[in-house]
Amino acid sequence: MTGEVIRSSKTTAVRYEKSRPGELAHMDVKKFRRIPEGGGWRTRGETVTNHQSRLNKTGVGHDHVQPLVDNYSRLPPDQPPVTNVMAGYT
């Protein structure tokens, strides 16, 4: 071992930067479980069949969130410079 870093490619990563807001956006879908009041079915000691019948009556299921993030880099307009430095925006 010589200590030399072995890489499959010597080329650098291709970076991209967009010049206008909205040119490139990233969307993600996140699914959250709705947990009923009092906890889930396992904490109450229910059986699977009892749990399934209660699901059909109570509307317990999933909520979906779809955040859309713009790729254009810029400072948030309403943040003071101190928080921008702490967040690494500068």
C-alpha cells in the first residue's frame, strides 16, 4: 500500500448552476402515517382482524406531503446576515 488514493475515474464531477429561479426544481413525496388517539393497535393489544375492521371505520391511513425545492441558489430575503453565516449561506 502506497497511500495513494485509487479511483476509477480521474475526472471531476459535473456541476450545474441555473441562472433563473424555476429552471430546475426537485420534488419529493413523503408519506406520513396517521396514528389514532391513544396510540396504535399494538399498544392497545388489538388483534390484526380487529385492527383492520377499525381502519375501515375511522379513516386512519396516510397523509402525503410533496415538497418542491427550487435549485436556484440565492439568499433568503428575510433572514439577517448573522443567521445566513450560521446556516452556511455565505
